[in-house]
Amino acid sequence: MFDIQEELKKLPGKPGVYIMHDDKDDIIYVGKAISLKNRVRQYFQSSRNKGVKIEQMVTHIVRFEYIVTDSELEALVLECNLIKEHRPKYNTMLMDDKSYPFIKVTVDEPFPRVLLARKMVKDKAKYFGPYTSAGAVKDTIELIRKLYHIRSCNRKLPKDIGKERPCLNYHIHQCKAPCQGYVSQDDYRRSIQEVVHFLNGSYDLILDRLERKMQEASEAMEFEKAIEYRELLASVRKIAQKQKITDTAGDDRDILAVAVEEEDAVVQVFFIRGGRLIGRDHFYLKIVKGETSREILSSFIKQFYAGTPYIPAELMLPEDVEDMGVIEEWLTKRRGRRVHLRIPKKGTKEKLVELAKKNAELVLSTDKERLKREEGRTIGAVKELEKMLGLQGIVRMEAFDISNTSGFASVGSMVVYERGKPKRNDYRKFKIKGVQGADDYASMEEVLTRRFEHGMREKEEGKDVGGFTAFPDLILMDGGKGQVNVALRVLDRLRLDIPVCGMVKDDNHRTRGLYYQNEEIAIDKNSESFRLITRIQDEAHRFAITFHRQLRGKNQVHSILDDIPGVGPARRKDLMRCFENIEAIKNATVEQLKELPSMNEKSAQDVYDFFH
């Protein structure tokens, strides 16, 4: 029996993290402290004014545990990780899991490329962003290729110069074909320097050049070219218009503000890079009634900047937040350079913070009904499912499926849903290695064993939560009793305790019900839980069959050519490029085969003899 008063006496006066549990032993709150003794005791002192949230939470605490750290900074990092993993009921939770793309210029390569990157890594490339829209990044990259004719291929240059024909981009005048040696490295580098200037916001040079070329084409009565230059001019002006100057200092900063209404909150963020407003975004948070805006902002900063790949030099806030000093220290450590949290009192910066707050209030008021509907489709559907199965605390669900054609190219899929929404970054696909033929049960056993053994191994190695390491609260199998029993057998062998539920289909391949604890449970076909289960089942099937088709396509195209003696990768490529399909290769004469660049008389005869 856990005696709270006795355990309070044992608390050390050291920094650390405390974890509160309820009567079901679920984690309901995670916090950090400079002194565990002083902080945790405050929760159980009746004389203190704790606020609505804490008063409510304390009534549910049955026991607590704690982890001592060397510093408050270490405690903050651990707190962030534990909140992310357990998503406790009484912690402010960021509901959106967004990531922002970058534009990456591979300046370390002899012939650099311009690419979309999902995260910034420590390599020798130049990164621009992050941007709030992947679509805008793709449009910008496409425009850069049209303007500067930069390559988009993965060829190793200059090593591969002349080895293959130039691609379509060369023929439509979007690449100068460095793969053929048609442009020198110095000239290509000059184009890359102009790209970097363009991405830094220097548009005047390219605007003048396009204006001049449009006029020249028009005067020469080359109207198609003039129209092309006019369209490029419009595209550049559109991008230039979006990059409005907001701060003459030219720094990187994020402007944050929050709007609160009962148990809902919205944080609005303006992203300023190099003194330009490159975009804005809003984030929904689920809060406990009575939380203050400074508490909400503090929780948001810790959760959002723990996951974002880029941290600016400054965060502009409307007011002080909890743990301001230690958050600055933590952000500085993550960024590798000094980060400041500031509360502007006058001028442009204060107006930007006010503007961010007005935007947050507008989003909260206009989106409240939509949010309620979305919650019904996702979190509401999960709650219905919990009630149906007699479970609690379902956050993460994983669904599995097998796909093959008469045992050929068997694959498995794992799709992940968190709080009723797909979490595509955690999807996984498996090539079946140890099963011959069409044995779905054995294939599923291999997939589940590999998935959970991999996760257990990563946990032992102390890897971050996510992907294989994050275990589900519920496993959903595409099938009934047989597939459920396979999963239970794997979990029993690995000593894991995770509920398993089968998604049963009728004779028309439509979801009929759930198989759980040796009985089939009917589902109301008009319920949100039914729609959610159907979406998950369809997604698992789609993901498996898409991967299977990819493998099947590769194997069918290449397998027969692999069996021809004397035909290696280069000759296979030539055959595939010069003939429409396998039937065309089969019908080719020796003379036609000899015309291929990589073929000699013997290899052409070998190919002909193989098919005849």
C-alpha cells in the first residue's frame, strides 16, 4: 500500500521529474522541479491556492514516483520525453504533429542539386526555411529549375558524365545536362550562386533579366518565348510578394501568441526568417479548464521545439512563461547558439505579437465547431471503441495486413493511428523472408515477431520514442480468430501484454464486426467507431497492396532478363531502354540487338538464343 504522506518525507531536495499515477496506475501528470521535496509536497498542502486544474488532479493521485537528475535542464528534457511518450491527461497536450520542409542546396557536390528536405541535418549543404507549405516549396524548386536549369537527377557527377543519355528535362530546357558535359563546372557553379541569392530573397537581378528577355523575344516576334518569360516573371513576382519585410534587423525569429476558451486553446506562430515573414501556422492544444496562458505557452514551447528541426535566434512572446530561464538554456543547447525569449513592449515587434494573438482568437472562434466534428471522427471514435472493448487509454493503434499473389512477393504492412488519425511517419513495410508460398498466418507471425523484437531492441539501446520503439495500446488484425491467435502467440512468446482485436469482414469484403477475447462484437454501421475501423482496415490493405505491386512489378520486369547468360546490369538497362517490353526483346533479331551500345555479337546471340 502506497502511503503518500510517508513517501513525501522521503523526497530528496534535488532536481528531477515527478510522475503522478491514478487508481488504474495510468500516468495522469508529469512535471519537473528544481527541488522534488518542495515541489511535490505543494500538491498535497491544503492551505495553498492550487487552481482548478491541480485541485482536480490531486483527487485522482493514488501514488507518485520520481527520477532524480543532475540539473533542472536535464529534468526539462526528461519531462518533454515522458510527456511525449505517455500523453498524460492533466498535461497540456499539443494535438498537431506537423513538420516543416526545407529547401536544400547540395553545395558540397561538384554539380549541386536543389531538393526538398524534411529535416535539417549536419552536412555541408545549405538549408533555406523551414517553410509552412510543402506545396510552396515544390513550386519554388520547380521555378528554380526553370530559371536556372539545375539538374534534378541522382547521377554521380562528374564520375557518370556521358554514361547515359540526357533525360527529358534537358529536352524541355529545364537542365543544362551536366551529365553529358554540356556545361562546365564553373558555369554551373555560377548558376548555383544565383540560386542561393534568389533563395536569400534577392529577386531584382532575375526580374530585370526576365523583363529584358521578354522584350527581346517580343521584338523578334518570338511570341511563344515572350509568353514563357512573362509567366516566369509572374511566378517570381508572386514569390517576391510573399516575402514581405517585417524586420530590418534581418534575424530569424518566431512570434507566438495564444487564445484560450474553456478546454480549448490555439497557439499562433509567425515564422520570420532573414527578416522576412515566410509563413504562419496555428496549433490546437487540449487543456484542463483553468490553465493560464503563460502555462499553456510554456507547455507548447517545450513540446513544439522538442520536435521541430529548426530553432530561431528569438522567440517573441506576449508575456513571461513558466520556466523561462531554463527553457532559454534548453533551446540554446538544442540550437548550438544563443536563443532569447523576449516580451516586446513597443514598436513593430509588439504589433506582430498583437497580430498573432488576434489570429489565434479568430482561428479559435471560427474553427470551434469544425474542431468538435473532427474530434468526434477521431478521439470520439476511439472512445466509442474503448467502451465497446472495455479498454481505457487507447492512444496508439497499429493494424497489420499481408499481401501476395499465390505466394509470390509476399509483403506485410503496419499502419499506425494515434488519437484516431493516421501517423504516416510510423508506417512500416516488410518483405516476407522466412515463409515460402501463400501462408498468411506464418507470414503474419514473421511480421509481428520482427516488428516487436526490433522495438524491444531499440528500447534497450535507448533510442527515441517513435516508429518501432513506441508500442501500441491496441493491435488490430485484418481478419478474425486465426489472425488474432497468431498475434497473441507472438506477444506471449515475447512476454508483451497488448490487447489484440480482429477486424472481421463479411462475404462481400466489407467490415462486419470485431473479434475480441474469443467473441465477435457487432458494430453499429452508423457509428464513428465503425467508420474509423473501416478506414484503418482499408489503409492497412492499401499500404500492403501498394508495396506488393511495387515489388511484383520490379521482379516481373527484371527476373527473366536476370536469367540470360552474359547480360549484366548495363545490358539489362540498354534492353529495357531500347525495347518497349519483354515481348519486343523476344521478337528482336540478332542484328537489332547488336545495335545496342553495350552489346557485342556474342551477347546479342546469347539474348536471341535464350528466347528461341
